Amino acid sequence: MNRLDRAYAMVPVIECRGLCVDSCGPVIPSTAEAERIARRHHTEVDFNRTTYSCTLLKDGQCSIYADRPLLCRLWGVVPKMPCVFGCSPIRGMMSAKDEHKAWKLVYAE
């Protein structure tokens, strides 16, 4: 399992109701994430500079959901980024220690 997959596996599963699409804004993926997205989806993570919304949203859904960057995955599962719509992780919030480990795995060059 590579670094990205190990980091992503650490992130708790959230019972998402899909109400947060208006929160999908500027995200800067790691080099490894950007390369994976480009390779698998033939696109890049970017944002609309007028609305600051993610350009990968299609019909109110993330078009690269399975390969979304770590920052997107952490929404609603870490205490400092709670879901404002009440969605919560199935087995509880991610610990700060595990969050730090995931960041290191994703952004270590």
C-alpha cells in the first residue's frame, strides 16, 4: 500500500448527506495527490476564481470522490473542521495524532 492509500485508510468514514458542496473551495493537493488525479482522471484540482468553488464538482457531486485530496477527506472527521450540517464519522472523530500522521504521509516529499 502506498503513502496516499495508507493516509486515506486512516480517515474515518463519515455518514455524509452531501449538503456541503458549497464548501468545496480552493484546495492545494500534495504533489502525489495531484499526480494521481491527473493520471486517473486526466484533470487537475483547481477552483473557479469568481466563485472559489472547486471545478471538479459536477451536478453537485465530486467527480473524483474516490481520489479526492486529504483536505477534502478530513472535512467533518476532525474536530477543527466539523460538518456544519451535522454529519459525523461512524466511529468517532479522527484523533489529532492520526491526523498529523496522515498529513505527514501525504505531504512528505
